[in-house]
Amino acid sequence: MALDSLSLLVLVGLVSIACQWFAWRIRIPAILPLLLAGLALGPGFHILDPDALFGELLFPLVVLSVAIILFEGSLTLRFSDLQNHGTMVRNLVTLGSLITWLIVTPSAHYFLNLSWELAFLFGAIVVVTGPTVIVPMLRTVRPKANIGNILRWEGIVIDPIGALLAVLVYEFVVSSQETALAHTLQTFGLTLAIGFGLGAAAGYFLGVALRRNWFPHYLENTGVLTLMLGAYALSNHVAEESGLLTVTVMGIWLANMKHVEVESILEFKETLSVLLISALFILLAARIDFYAISQLGWGVVFVLLVVIFVARPLSVLASSIGTSLNWRELALLSWIAPRGIVAAAVSALFALKLEEAGFLEAEKIVPMVFLVIITTVVLQSLTAGTFAKLLGVRAPAPQGLLIFGASAFPRALASELIKQDIPVKLADTNWDNIRAARMQNIPTYYGNPASEHAHRTLDLVLTRHLLILSPYRQLNPVLSYDYEAILGEGNVWGLGYGEKDTRASHKLAEDYARNLSLFGEDITYGKLASLMARGAQIKTTPLTDAFTIEDYANNYGTRALPLIALDPNNRTFIYTAGMYTPETNTKENNAAPRHETTKRAWTPKAGWQIISLITPETEAKPTTPEDPQ
């Protein structure tokens, strides 16, 4: 029995959420299950027909969704990022993109029998990679830090640049249908003028509005979204099909204005992607016709081979000129280039527009782009880790720490960890704390580590633990749940609150409360701040055969609060309530230790180092609980 329209809409929403959850659970790019679900609902079982469901509204829905995607993506493009992340990234998103475009275009023309106009458009679309597919892959592959940084920032920067290239090519293709060359150039010039001019003006106006707080906080995200869509509609009204260029330029302008905070707008993208954008890709995939794919013939195989084995390696090789990357690093960079959400959305939008404009061949673009996406994501996700290991460019097992909170104690702990060659990064939403950390040359992230921006930009390849050392009670639980899914159970710890309120309405969630045992049962943010104010210092103590863990306990007594232990291989072990005591090697009555990588309690031995907070000997009264070993 066929489902009615309401049931189909609900089904799309449920399936989109299920795909997002599944991708989060097994740590793969969400675009893959979304596209596969769309193929199953559409051409697979013929449950969903987007054209019949939405009718004339399908095209406006796709158009507005793509406008939102391009605007949000362009908000991540800061010109400073091109400078701060090396020659290789700049080359990849400029020279590398040009080489990919010029190599893929003739292959599409000759192997798929596409006209040169559509071949150039296809080549521009498959230039982009995107952080939504790169970041989950990097967490699994664990390449060396320099390779991971290059790939991550290439994905971030190339999204709006690649989309802008595709928009410009599309505008030229459409305008070239006019018989007179002068009129063609005039139409194309008008599109560029309106796109860049109105985009810059709208971006500046919106930036001023945000800077001067013209919007109340609760209307800020909604106001930005609706004004962006208004600029899109106005641009299209003045110069047909210039709206996408306008919103892309608008986002880039806004992202690079001084004293304009766009982090909350970027976070808003996460909600949109779960509902609107996730559903969009199911609908786009449901429109694909398996017969259309089969009609592509064997030429599609040759195009895929060119995209993966010719265009990408040559673009990487040319972009590496003037860099110090070796051939192994270049080989891995050449292999990892999965296509993502922007490519899928832009291809579907332009295909619809071109079909309406009379380009019959445009129906080949969507299945071809989707095949590129599925092939690159599946093939490279399955093989990149092994390839990196064979090349010897895979990073060791992660032992680093991400610390949320950058007050005096976290800064002192981070400085000591850096001395011991442990990767560490401090994150905080307080600028004064971040500024103080940067003055001490500690790597930092300014913002909410649970935001969409952080998920795209934070390098977690070498991170094993998250330590929550902040006083932000509303944000701490969000980070705990978010990063336990990323780093694994037993690798996220927070400080207790020191409260014994037994009222049901004031109790913490059990899953969250279990993680609030960092450094000891009664260790709170206030206690650590008080100890630091009274002169306590963080010190690393090596253990030897002559100075055992028992000697350490006898020497420092209650003056020492053990924080982190390092084994001879520099693996990190976090002290929490309920650890084994060195004197008796028996467990206390507190919660059992939970360590994902060891699955058992650990006892420091000769060759280990203990990082502790040492209270000055002048302290007459013990201020820390019994050592939680």
C-alpha cells in the first residue's frame, strides 16, 4: 500500500535521523548512509518519489537548501587560514583545484560523451572534498599531524572555492546559450557584478548588524538565515541565477570582517543539517535512476579512474613544489580525497536547472557525481588506514589530551605535559584564559569544543583523553556526552562538584556522574584553584627501582595529588577516584576504574613518571584527600 504524503515526510525525517545516528555510531561520513538510504527508498524499492511528493516545490526546496549549504560553508573561509596552514594547502585549493578541473573535464567529455560545457561543469563540481567526509576518515586513518592538518584544512577551504567555481562555470554555460557573443559576455558580466557586488554589500550590512547587536540574541541565527535568503532572492530577481554566487560572497565577506562573531551561526548549521540538509540528500538520491546509471556505460569507470588515480596525484604533486613533504606523505595525500555534501547538492541543483534550460545531457551529471562520492568515500575509508601504515606515515596510538578550561591550573598542567612531549590543547570560551595560555605558548582552541566548527577544525588524531577542568556547569555535560562518543568510554573525565544534594530534581545523570571522579572523589574546580593560589605546583616525579611508588607516597604523603601517570612508552593514564593504592594494591570502596585501552587497573612501576600537584611543605593542614592511586 502506497504511503500518503504526510507519512512519506515523516519517513524521510526518521530515516535521516537514523542515518545520522548510524554514521555517528560507527564513525563514518554521514553522507554515505544518507545517499544509500535515498537509493533504497527511491529506485530500490520505489517507496519515495520526490517529484510526485513535492511537485513544483521540489526545485525551490533544493535551491534554498543549496544556498544555505554554500553560505554556511563560505563562513568557514577565512583568508588568514590560507596563510596559517602552509604552502601546501594554498597550492591545493588554487593550483591543485585548477589541475583537477582541467584533467577531469576532457575525461568527462571523451568517456561520457558530454558536451564541453557540461564537462567543464562536472569537472568543477568534483573539485571539492569537504570536512564532513574528511574529518571522520582522519580519525580512523590517524595520519601524521602535518598530513592530517593539510587534508582537514583543504576540505574546509576548498568547499566554498569549489562551489564558487561551479557557480561561475554554470553561469557561463547558461549565458552561452545566447546566439550573440556580446550578449553572452554581457549576461555573464552582469551575473558576476551582481553576485560579487550584492554579496559584498549584504555581507557588510549583516556584519555591521551583528557587530552593533541590532538583533536580540534569540533572533540572531534566524535573522541571519532569513536575510541571507532575502539576498539570494533579490540577486536572482536582478540577474537571473546569480543568487548562489551572491550568498557565497556574502558568507566569505562576513567571515573575514573584523570584530564579527560568527561562531553561533556556524553552530546553527548543525541543526539545519540534521533536519533540512540530511533529508535533502535522501530526496536527491531517491531521484537517481538506475537505468540512467547503466546508460553511462563503461566510460564511467574510466572517469572514476582518472579522478582517483590521475587528477588527484598530479594536483598533489604540482602543489608540493616548494614544500618539504616526502614521497610517502605525498602518496597518502594523493589517495585521500573523498567528495562530499557540496558536490552532491550542487550537482543536483544544476542538473535540475540545466534540464529546464534544455540541456538533455544534464541528467548524466547527478548519477556521475554520486558515483564519484560513493566510490571515493567507500574505497578510501576502507583502505586509507592500511595504506598509511604501509607507507609509515601513520601516527602512533593517540596519547594526547584535550583539556576544556584554561585557567591557572589547566595551564600549569598543560605546560608540564608539553615538557614531557605529550600532545595537549586547551579549549575555553573565555578569551582572557585563552590569551594567557597563548602567552605561555600552549596550543589552544577558542570556543566551544562541542560546536560544529570545533568538530571540523580541531585535530583529534593524537588525542586520547578529554579532561573537563572548567567551572561551566551547563556546558560540561554536553562535552562529556559528545566526546565520549568520539574518544570512547573511559577516556572522558571531569571534576566533581563536591555537592551531596540527594533531591531527585538536583541529581546528576548517572552516566555523567560516573565521569566526575577526575583526580579524586572530592577534587573540585574550587579546590584546585585554591591550591594553586596557595602556591601548589605541578611536578613530574620519575620512578626507579630505588624510588618506588611506595617511596613516592611516603615522601610526599598528603601533599601530593597524583594527576597523570606516564609509562616508559609515554602512554598516558589518568588518576581518578577508586584507583589502586600503592601501599596495599587493593581497591578503595569508590567507583571502579574505567580505562578503555587497558580494561584493568594499573600500578606505576620503575620507568614510569607521576605528574602531581604538590602542596608546599608550609601547609600545616592537609588539603587533599588520600592519594587515589
